[in-house]
Amino acid sequence: MRLEDKVAIVTGAGQGIGKAIALALAKEGAKLAVSDISDKTNDVVKEIENLGFEAIAVKADVSNSKDTQKIAKETLKKFGKIDILVNNAGIYPFKSLIEMTEQDWDKVLDINLKGVFNCTKAVLPSMIEQKNGNIVNIASIAGAVVGYENLAHYSASKGGVLGFTRSSALELAKNGIRVNAVAPGAVLTPGTQILGEDVIEQIKQSNPLKRIGKPEDIANLVVFLASDESSYITGQCIVADGGNTLQ
């Protein structure tokens, strides 16, 4: 119960890493506002409630600032405060730079990077007023550590998330707010499963630990960063990739 009496918002929480993060935070005692552009968060709320914890679902598009303000308002209305924000919502459509359109670029940057800005702005008044807060941004080894073919827009967005993390951590430290990032490597989610078993097996064999990440691997790290156990850590990007980027 490391997060007992804490209130957390998790974006992109309908499936995959976001869902695992929401469940992990709830199991540590946090009250949850789970947000996604889909209605899958209703099922996540039911899972959390079945565990004996409180949660609400807020349907929202993080690229729309009015929607992100709605997330904050509904969270405050239900729980009275916001202690933790996990900026997880993101997309990663594979497309070559030659074929990439301006619309392709804008969509990824709007969700992956502007979404982080929008959600952070939405929770800041509450966090600043209480002189305490904790923001965890989900970056990626793509862009934050290395580059990948056919993901120029995604890599640019996640590199931007890391820059935003560092700058906002410096700016918000005086308000008692910590900001950190997690950079996952390959993780088995509905988004990566479409790559097929052969590609996933190749990912496993090329990894020093000979496996692909689980959503829970990232969720456990987020719990640590969201808890007081990491109270002296801010502005950092922690890589969780099984050693892949060491090669």
C-alpha cells in the first residue's frame, strides 16, 4: 500500500502498458482516474473495483486540451485532489519517412508529445496549490536513446517527451513536483502482437535477457517512481529494455 490515499490519473489506460500501470497503482492503494480515447477503460474500472479499490473512467483525446481539462476536473470532482499523473497515451504507426505525410506526422506528435503537455498543464494548478505532485512520462528507447527505421515521427515525439521531462522537472521542483520518464524497449502489448510470432521471437532472441518485456515490467517501475521511495529522483529517464540498448 505504498500509494494509500493517493489519487492518480493514467492516460491510454484502456489496454497494454497503460492498463497494467493503472492496475498496479490501484493495488498499491491509489484511487484511479483511467482515461483513454476508447471505452475500454470501463472494463479497467470494473477490474479495479473487483480488487476492492476506487476508480473512474474518463473518455478523452489527449491531443485536445478541452478533453484533458475534463480529465482533471472529473478527477478533482470525484476524489478532491490529484497526486500522480502518468502520461502514457501514445501511438506508433510504422511508416517510412519517404511515404510519411504531414498528417501522419502531426497525428503522432499531437498525441504523443502535445498530449503530454496538455495533461501536465491540466493537473498543474492542483499540484502547485498542494505543493506536491508526481508526473511520470512514458517515453521510449526509440527517440530517447536510439533511433528506429520507419518510426521517425514516433522517435521525434518520444525524444521530445524526454526533453519536456527534463525541463519541466527543473521548473517544477520549487513547487514540490517531481517529473520523470520511463523509456521502455519492446513490450508485448496488443500493438506489438500485430507484428506476428516470428518477429516477436526475433525480438526475444536479440535481447540479452532473451525475452520481450511485459506490461507489468513497466508498471512496476512506474509504481516506484510514483511512490516516496523515489523521492530524491527527478528529471531522469529510466530505461527498461532488458539490456537491448547496451549492445
